[in-house]
Amino acid sequence: MTTTTTMKQSAPKQERTQHTPVPVTVAYGDGIGPEIMRATLKVLDAAGAKLDIEEIEIGEKVYLKGNSAGIDASAWDSLRKTKVFLKAPITTPQGGGFKSLNVTTRKVLGLYANVRPCVSYHPYIGTKHPVMDVVIVRENEEDLYAGIEHQQTDEVVQCLKLISKPGTEKIIRYAFEYAKAYNRKKVTCFTKDNIMKMTDGLFHKTFNEVGAEYPSIEKEHYIVDIGAARLADTPELFDVIVMPNLYGDILSDVAAQITGSVGLGGSANIGQGFAMFEAIHGSAPDIAGLNKANPSGLLLAAVQMLVHIGQHDVAAQIHNAWLRTIEDGIHTYDIYNALLSKAVVGTADFADAVIERLSQQPKRFKPADYSNSVANFNIKVTPAMPAIKELVGVDVFLHYKDRDPNALAQLISDLDISGLKLTMITNRGTKVWPDGFPETFCTDHWRCRFKNDMKSGVSYQAAIDLLQKIHNRKLNIIKTENLYLMDGQPMFTAGQGQ
Ligand code: NAD
């Protein structure tokens, strides 16, 4: 059900812009969600945020009613109408069949950029990293989160990693535009393109191409493993970091946690015309209903939302009151430290402490000022030039129980269909025929590469004829991948050890 409430404007102390109410969809979520949402909305109300709120129900209750997506059609209607979503965390029930609502919302609404500022608040919140102010810009729509998984043999399952040129260009452009708008000096890119040369390679190459358009911003690239190690060890090295979805998901939690608590992190999910704001943490069922949860992550996400909807003055007022509350040592249990804190308070009292400070500025931290912040960048992507595509082969994946690659090769190495011949067999990517190592462990999942000499293309019918011949030999084909030359260049990787 959708209800509409207009928030009252309660007498703000300072002169400010008169805002007209902006429609916003709000979900209270599960676990600690309702507590932190109530606390957040109380602060927004007291600060005079002008919101026209539509409440929707999502999450556990909706899942358990039998809706495997966790969200009803009426809720989508509200989101389509308001285009702004303030969302508390939800619980995804355990077990198969339930799709992650977070992933669905991000992908269905095209929220391609996940922006997660991770700041340490030394000396008021205990952290090993007193100098840390990193913004993680995580790609939100593709990569392994496409959710395309299959069990193909008795022994092997697969998950497709999809990286697109426009998806990559959008997120990298967003990271540079964000750096420019917020006066950030450097954008770092993390990938694993030493291993995933085509998918992560595209991300890195696009980073270099787009980065060249921003000469005043410093650029660097790390292989994600050493990048992650440096981020965890010396976060002060970094400014803005842009990453594909999976690395960004993992490392933004690491970055938020090392600022002092995962409960401090807010995030914005930005698309073309849509945006969703949420805490980075989950529904914390272990502390739900105990009035213990730190509402800061959701409150700081709401600050990002206020900037997004043009209520910059209210955003700054709340952010500054929050900074002052932290400086005054009013802390929830997750950041309480006997040496640094003055009082440990519950969720509701923390919100009241922020409200009491709405007319105050931080004493030591730099006050937040959003007056010149640009929240919506006009991100355009360059359409890909159509390439000349020629079929030169096909990788045929087989379910074959005998673990001997030479025995398998004997069954298919005589085939020659319009020049398509067996050139290689791999097992889990490692070349095992010809000239494989007897030490290489083999599963029941084989990739057999049939290729011509690549001097000219072959017809698709030739590939179909090849499959028919393999099928006639009673071999179990589980999938195929076509091998193309694009503008004369091979668009497929070699086998490990080839
Ligand atoms: P979690 O983030 O909920 O909790 C991890 C730990 O951090 C817990 O000890 C918790 O008490 C603590 N914590 C989290 N937020 C806190 C806060 N605001 N104040 C104080 N302490 C806090 O992660 P989890 O336990 O792995 O997941 C719990 C549920 O949340 C799962 O159902 C998961 O699917 C869901 N989840 C939802 C979202 C979302 O809605 N965006 C994100 C992550 C996880």
C-alpha cells in the first residue's frame, strides 16, 4: 500500500531558501530499518527538509507473502513517479528462489553508479586510519551481478561476467565528473586485467581513454589485489576509486569498516533520472528492536539525497549538526570508546542529539558546504562503432566423464568442417591437449576449440554442422561460444599454457 504524508516544516533557525516539497518514496525495511528510518526522518523533519513522502513496503514481509522479488507492483509505481528512493536495509530470506531486491532495484531502475564516501572522524571515532577521505564509485549494473549462473555438468557451475563498453564508460565518466565537481584531485581504477584481459581489460582501457579527457585530474591504476591491500593499509593514498561491481561491493564495505564502523557509511545509487539512497550496511537482525543501531549511515545517505533534490542548505545543516554530535562525543554503541566518547546513546537519542545541534557547526571538522555541489551529471556515452565481424571458429563445451583429454581428442580430432578443426582442448581454462601436462587435474567440463586458419571467415552453417557431427558421436554438448575476428583482430583469449 502507498500512503502519502507531507512533512511539516518545523521552524529552522537560519535564513534559508524556500523549497517546494519534493516527492520521495520511503521504505522502512527490516531489522533495524524502521528504527534508523524513524530517526533519520525525525532529523530531516526538524531541519525543515521539504519532502512529500510516499511509503512503500518492501523486503521480508513481501518475500514471505510469496513475492520472490520482495517488492509489489504498487511500489514500482511509486518509484516510477517520484524517481527518488530513501531506503532502509532489508532482509533477504535464506534459501533459493528469493532474488536480491537491492540488485533488482539498482538494475531495473538503471542506477549505474554507487557512490560511497568513506571518511574517518579522528580523533572522535576510533580508527587505525586517522587520515581517510575516500569516495568509492562502484559500477552497479553488470559484472558477475548479472546473476546468470548455470550448473553445466555434475562437477562444474558457471557465473557469467558481463562487462559492457557503455556500462563501463558511464561509470568511469561519472567518477571523473564527480571528482571534478567535488574538487577531488585523483581518480584510481582497480581491475584484475592481468588475468581477465578482455572484461577487466575493457574497464582499464576505457579508464585510460575517458581519463585523458580530464587532464587536471591525476589518474592511476592498481591491480585489485595490491590496490585492496593498500586501501586497507594506507587509505590516505586514495581519493576517488572507481571499480567494477564485485570489487566495489567488497572494498566499499572494507573502506567503511576501517573508518570506524560500517554503521557510518551512506551510499547513493545514481541513474539517469532515478536515484536511491541507503546505508551501506544490512538489516542487522542481531540488534533489531533494541534501540542500539547507529542511524548515521542512513542519515548521511539522506544528506546525499537532499543534495540530489536541490535542498543543499538543509543537507549542510544536518551534516554539520551530525559532525558536531560526533565531536561532542555523543556516540552509539558501535563507535563508543571509553577514552573518546562522552555518552553512549540509543538510536532515538542520537537523532535527538543531532536535532539539538541543528543550528551549530562543527568545531574541529571542516564544515560541510554543498552550496556549489552538482548532484546530477549529464553523462553521455559514445556509441560503439560497428565492427566487421567474421566467424572463424567455435568453442564447444562438453560434459565428458573420462578424465583423459587424449581419449576425448581421439573422438573428435578427425573432424574438419569447412576448415574448422580441433586446435585445443582446455579444462577449466588450462590447455590439456595437445601436449598437456599429466599433472593437470581435469574435471568433467571440457572446452574444445575448433578453429580455421583465420585467413577467412566460415559460415554459421559450418558451426551447426560441426555440432551435429559431435552430437552424432554421442558426446554431450553443454554450450558453445563463437570465435570472431572483429576488424581482423581475434576477439577471444588463448588457453592457459597455450
Ligand atoms: P549487517 O550489515 O546487517 O550487519 C553486520 C554487523 O554490523 C552486525 O554485527 C550488525 O549488528 C552491525 N551493524 C550493521 N549496521 C549497524 C548499525 N547501523 N549500527 C550498529 N551496528 C551495525 O550484515 P549481515 O549481518 O551480513 O546481513 C544481515 C541482513 O541484511 C541479511 O539479510 C542481508 O541480506 C541484509 N543486507 C541488506 C542490505 C541492504 O538492504 N542494502 C545490505 C547488506 C545486507
